Amino acid sequence: MRAVVRMEKRVRIKDNDVMANPDNEGFIRSFARGLSVIEAMGRSGTHTVATVSSATKLPRTVVRRILLTLCELGYAAESAEKGFRLTPKVLNLGMTYLTSLPFWGHAQRVLENLCAQIGESCALAVFDGSEVVFVLRIPSAKIMSLRLGMGSRIPAFATAPGRALLAFQSQDFIDHYIDGVALKAFTPSTVDNKYALTTELDQIVRDGYAWVDGEFDRHICGLAVPVRDEHRNVVAAISSNILSEETSRDRAVKEILPPLRAAAEQLSGLAPAFLGPAISQASRGAAGEIPSI
């Protein structure tokens, strides 16, 4: 299995060699800088020229020009706190991604049915850099300590959807990820050493699902299964978050895993290949840092 996945990944990485990067003429540095400013403003807190400059490692003069441009285009506005804020127009950028294919409407319906069936929150997650991001999420009525929604980012190594995605990538990808990420202990239960994480990933491949209990939030456990594209590459994961005090692994595997697998099967083969992780992103340097001229 790993050999087949590894061959697919070699093809992807080779194709990416011709893509723009900061060292060739195809890279539009000003566009990249503008995107880094938008990403920085998406985080909580007050956003001034100084704070955005610090977050993006860009000169203040550059940040100011970008902010004024975003204001002129309607993507940002000056706030009452003498700073800047993003406007709802920014949602157009994300909604283009979510409405570009019929797959998203189908995936939304699949998750809604799954949530109604198992009575737990459900999500569809993909890799982005060293994290996973929820591209769709249906919350349950239960109160969770984690405030997660569409667009939320979580560490791949310490969560069920992240491990379900990571385990089925090529060995080169896994080694690259583990060597580059800081395995932070979020709780006393977090697997925070490379050997133990590799062992967990091997077990996930054998089981066909990922189970994580109290590693990112000590009150939450998660169950996740992979979603494959038309080439049978794992490009996404469907997961469910459950209160640890309400279930056990055996119960979750018996009651929740079959519906999760059925939902993943409804999406597998339809999921677009571009959802898959790109190893080149992990080697680009610190997130948000754009090389200076």
C-alpha cells in the first residue's frame, strides 16, 4: 500500500517542480505579500500597521500600502480602534473554493445526514501546511470545550482527522512532516515523540481509522476515517468529536465507525484530487513569512 501511495506522491511532487516559487520569475511577490496580510488579519486581536508588520515580517511601509489597497477594494476597512479589520467581502474568496464544484454540496448533505444519524458533531478536514483545516463542519447540540467551525485549524499529529490524513501519505511525506513539526504536548496524553507517533500511524493504516482521546483537548476524543479521490489517494478525512466522558473506544468503534465509513464511501471517488496535501508547502519556511526583495 505504501509503495503505491509513494509512487503517486512522486508524480505530484515532480509536477510541482514547474510551479512558481520565490526564486523564479513566475512568483508575484506583491500578490504573495497581500495574501499574507489577509491571513494575518484573520487572526484574533487588534490589527494595526505595526501588529500586521510583526506578524508577516514585512516592512511597515509595505504593510500600509497593502492595507490601503485592501480598503480601496473593499476587503478591509478602518476600525474604531485606529486599526484595520477585514470586511465580509473577504468571504467571497473562500466561498469560491467551496462552491467551485458540485462535490461541496454533496459533502454538506452527507455530513448533515451523518450528524443526524450519530448525534455528534461531524467535519470534513484537509491538510494545509503542517495543520489540518475544517472545510465543512456540522456541530451537534452538545457543548464542547473546543470552539471549532469551518476554517478552524488544528494540529495534524494530535488529532484524529490529522492522523487519518497523515497515516495514508507516502513515507517521504510522513518523514518530512515529522522532521519539520514541533510535537507539542497539549495535554498529558499527547503523543509527542516521533517513534510513538510513527507507531500510531502504522496502526491507523492497519485499522483503517484514527482514534485520538484527550490529546489536543483532554475532554474530547475523536474518530476519523480517510476520504479518497478518484485515484484512490487519501485527500481528506471525515471525523466526529465526542465528549470523552460519554464514550469509550470500543463503543465508538461499534456505534460511530460504521456510519463514518459509510459517509466516507459516499464521498470517495468524488473528492477532487487538489484537496490532497502538497509537500512543497511544508518546506517554504515559516508560515506567513515572505522573502524580502
